Amino acid sequence: MLKPQECVLVVVDVQGKLAQIMDRSDALHQTLVNLIKGTALFDIPTLWLEQLPDKLGPTSPAIHEALIKSCHPIAKQHFSGWHAEKFKGQLKELNRKQVLLVGIEAHVCVYQTCRDLLDNGFDIHLVVDAISSRTAANKQLGIEMMQSKGAQITNMESLLFELQHEAVGERFKQLLKLIK
């Protein structure tokens, strides 16, 4: 069972023109914004990765706006975020083992980050409606590759309600607004 105090949200490379040509890009962006807002209700910290931002461009404006309130981007050059020392250091400092993994592309950067995190003892939860690739087939393949290594799958709504546990309270009301 997911516990908010054990979770960290990791957002991988939702940047530039590439982010706009993902399969179901509009839905992906909306889900990511809602997920970022939803995890913030549980005080779950976020780590934000960008692949070669000087070449690929900045994070998509809506995602940037949702993230900039609580964190700053971590630039990387490897496909896997694990090889960015700043990311690795911040992740270790948080001392949280449940990683909620989202971003693009499922079969490259998300996959390689997932694989390295699993290899280093993290419990990975793929929020599949907040992950994409340029094609649906590549997204599906990436998810299957990550599952075969031990990652678990979920979606935004299931994840947020698992964290909430009960259908009462002000936070529950705020969550309902996000998923409707």
C-alpha cells in the first residue's frame, strides 16, 4: 500500500516540441497537471528532470507552472535520471522508497530511469496515464519492459484514492475536483 510519507513523484522530460507530439499529448498534459496538484495535497515532494534542456527546450508551460511552485528542474544528459548526481543526491536525501514515475518517453528515458531505480532498491509505481511515447505501441512496450523488471502500474485516479484511503474530508473534496 502506498503511504504519502514514503512517496516521491518523479517527472521525466516533458519538454519542448517532443512533449507536444506524444500520443494523446493533451490528455497527458492534463493528467500530469492534475497529478502534480493531487500529490501536493499529500505533501509528496517532486523531483523534476529535463533532458538536455538547452537542446530539447524547457518543460511544457502548463507542467512548468504546476512544478515551479515546489521544485526546480534537474538537467541531465543520460537517458536515465539516476546518472544525474543532483537527482540522485536529492532522492537519497528525501529517504523515500516509493517512486511515482511519470513522463516521456516510456520506452527510453522513463524506462531507463525506472530500471536504474529498481536496481537501487526503489519501489516503482508507474502512473500509466501520465506516461507517454510518440506512439501508443512504444508506450505499451515501455510499460511492459518496466513491469517485467518489477515496476507496478496504476493510474492517476487509483493512485490518488489509494493515498487518500477514505471518502471524507476537505482533501477528498479537492481530489474530486481534480479528477472530474
